[in-house]
Amino acid sequence: MHAMNWSAFGTLGAMALKQMDRSRQARGQMMERAGYGPRPTPSSTVHREPGLHLRRYGAQAAEGPSVLLVPAPIKRAYIWDLAPERSVVRRWTERGYRVYLAEWEPLPDAGAGQAFGLADYADRLLGACRQAMDADGSSGHPVLAGHSLGGVLAAIHSCLHPDQVRATLLLEAPLHFGPDACCFHKLVQATPDAHQVAGTFGQVPGAFLNTMSALAEPQAFQWERWMDRWLSLGDPQALATHMQVERWTHDEFALPGQLFGDIVECLYRGDRLMRGELEIGGRRIGPQDLRTPLLSVVDPRSKLIPPAAVLPFHEAAASPRKQVLHYEGDIGVNLQHVGVLVGRSAHARLWPAVFDWLDGRVES
């Protein structure tokens, strides 16, 4: 794969991709008007600042342990709360948890919005969530649960603050990168420094991220989605979930240039977290710094986040209590990568197993 000439790509290409974002968002809004929007659980705002909206679900006076759900900072957070029967939020509230969701929000195109990096999301903003939860009456340290790149943020935060987190739950979170573990490896090697790429955009459009993802792993982002729709046709409930996820896929927003550069260079190219060389706020961290109980969920079939991207970090973590659970897939999830959040079998079998582990009913 030849190196891409990003300087030649220029302003016109960036404008075209941003227009594609607007077109995709408009299509998503049409789907929502057709009845495929989310049906969220009622929530209250606990804290808000640029880039972050912290939601609480359930009554403020609810007792019990707390959990902070950490989505990936690319698309909207409601994939965790898609519909009552497919809501991870509801599974936690049914178990008596005080549930908080870190909902990432778009930032301004210019100025400070471009400068939000990995340290802001993984340390400062998640730290602000924990402080707001304490002020809201949350008792004890929270469970941190993250999916995909949200799992990366949760893992980094747990490494930085292991004494402030009850347990860390990582759902198909890529934490080891390399030729054997990352479908984006060849693409990353073919590009210049990602901060240079981000400089073309200011903020990196969702359409660019979608295109690069489809180039790197067409099976996960194209063929599996088409096959899932075909297999869902005979099951109205599966088809409804498939279309709700389809609507969600059109609801991305731009990634801050600094965050994009940090993720690509520090993680995808440098594998610094796995190597124990990731620097956040003047501290170097790695798996040896993750000392909370750790539960990792992997999809053995996944080419997007294969077990090789998860298990080396899990095994190297200093956690005193560790467990790996497998997600085996579902029909009607559109993207298998989000099946752990919206899949029928995930809600029937995987999440009860997660709660059994948290309650100490499963030997690690």
C-alpha cells in the first residue's frame, strides 16, 4: 500500500468529507422519523462541560454500587440504551446499580475543540465524572465499563487511578496493537504521522473514519452487515434492532484532531500502553499499573478486535482477580462489534455472567 499524500488531499477533500457527514446525519434523521430511533431510559444530567454530558439513570436516592459506562468517543452513546429489551443501562439498573453514562459530545471546530487529546478523555474528563458521581451521592468506588475505544479510555483511567475504581470491565477493547492483532496495521504503516493527517481536517470527520475502517476490515464493516440484514428478514424483532443500529451508525461526530493523533500514534503505531510506555500527565503506564479486578469480553470470531488484541494485555495486567468471557455473536445486531451491547444472546447469557462475576459467584 503506497503512502498517501495528505498535503495533496487538501481543503477540498476535507470539505467533501464533512459534507458526507452532514448527508449521513440527514439520512439517520430520516430513519429516526421512520421509527428506527432509540427508545432511551429516562435520565438526569449530573454534570456537563465541553465534550462531556454525564447522565444518571434511575432515582437519585437509589442505593447500591455504582457503574460508569464509557462509550467510544466516535458515535453517540445511546447504543448502550437502544431500546428497553436491548439496553445495557437497564440491565445494570435491574441489578440495583446506580448507573452513570459518560456521553461524549461534539466540540467546536476551531480552538480548544481540536486540542482535546487522550489525556483529556482518559484522565481529566473521566475524573470529572467520578467527582460528579461523588457529589451526586454515589457511595464507594465505581465499576468502570467501556466498549471498544471506550474500553481503552477505561483501561487507561484504571491504570492511572487503580485505588479509585472497584473493577474494570472491558468489552472488545483493543489494547495490544501489531501485525498479528490489528486490522489497521497496514493502513497505519502506509500513512504519515496522524497529527499531520488531523491537521488537514482540524477535527477528523466521521466519514473519513468510516472509510478507513471499511478499507481496513471490509468483512466487519460491509459483508457481515449485509448478511445480517438478510438473516434478519424472517425475524421482526431482529430486523428492528438491525435497523436501529443502522440508524445509530449514521450518528457519528468528528473526532478532535489531537485525540485522533494520540490514538493512532501512541496506540495503533506505537503500542505504548501494552509496552508500559504510554505517558499521560507526566506518568508512564502499562498493564502492570492495572490493579483492579479485571473482566475482559472477547469475540473469538472477530477480525476487527481479535482475541490477540485483548488477551496479551489482560494476561499482563496486575489485577488480583481476572476473568475472560466470550461473546459468540447474534443475528440482528448489524455490526457484530456492538453485539455485546444489543445482541439477544448477549442480554440473555453474557450480561448475567458479567454480574455473577462482579458478585463473586464465579471463580477467576
